[in-house]
Amino acid sequence: MDKVYIVMVLVTDDSDATKEKIAKKYDVSHDQLDTWKKDYLDGNWFALMGADFAS
């Protein structure tokens, strides 16, 4: 799953309909989507890249 792509979509369209569509497609919660967006806006790129990023 491409978290960065998902966050870019959310930055441009943060509507409930968009969140619902993404949540269903990728089987993630709305809270998780909000967390990813917050990480992006806070500049926390390592959180978006996941635990295996440093490997």
C-alpha cells in the first residue's frame, strides 16, 4: 500500500466520501488515515515509510 499516495489524495480531498472509499479499498480505519495525514503535515516521513524503511 502506498501511504504517501493516499496522503496526497487526502490533502487534496479530505471529504468523508473520499476517506470512506480509501478505507474500504485498502482496509484501513478512518483514524489510521487521519494519523497518516497528520504525520505528513508534521513532516514525519519516517512514520509514513513504515518500520522497514531503514532496512
